[in-house]
Amino acid sequence: ALGLLVIYLIWKGDKFRRAGIQALIAFPISDGTTNALKHLIPLHRPFQEISKSDCILRVGWSDSMGTASAHSANMAVVAFIFVYHLGWWGSAWVAVALITGLSRIYNGAHYPNQVVYGWICGIVIGFLVTKVSELILRKPSNVEIEKASDEDSAA
């Protein structure tokens, strides 16, 4: 569903295209960052610390660490970028990001702080991707154009 939405946004053009492309760029950065954090700062998941007889495991067993929830970060980065570019049209993704994080806690895959770390990672990466994109795509202002032409004529 997310892939179809992104294709639609890119096809629609203008700010929708920017949002879709930036989400496509930010999603793997978010996922890679949270996976790197799991190796740099290994923190156990709830089901890895509680005996199997004392907890209900709603997800499959995993040996990977749970430092920052990649699911939460990935949905938070998409939510940030969509809200940044599309305003209230992107607010539905905030709900998706919240529900995703809460489901990770409910399923025993992450502690609440790990979900919050994931949301923070996603928001920070979304902010950085939008700002870097704006710097790259920034059109020179009239003052910069006049200054450049004055320098060319002086040379």
C-alpha cells in the first residue's frame, strides 16, 4: 500500500512528488540507522529477557537486538516527510507511526523506550533528508544572480 501511495504521489507532481521521493530516500536511511544502532548499542528485546513461561510471545523469536525499533523509525520518517510537505494530508501517517510503535510494544518485540528511540530516529532523519534536499534543490535568489553577474563583469 505504501509503495502504491508513493507511486501516486510521484505521478501527481510538485509537493506530492517531493514528499514521495524524499520518503523513498529516507526510508532505507532510517532502517539502516536503526540497524546500525542495534550493533553499536545492543539492548535486549523484552522476549529475550523474560522467561518463555512468563510471557506471551506474539512475534517470532529473534536474536537481533532491539535498541531502536526500525518499524517505528520507518513509519515516523514517512510521517514526518508527509506532514512536512503535505500538511494535514500527511497526518494520517502520524497515526500509522503511533499505531506501529504501540503494536511493537504490545507484541513484545520492543520496550516502550526502544519505540520512542525509533520515533526519534525517524523524525531526525526525516528532518535531515528534507533540509538536505532543500539545500540541493535551492534556486539561487535574484541577489545571488546579480552578485554572480557583477563578479563576472568585473573579471
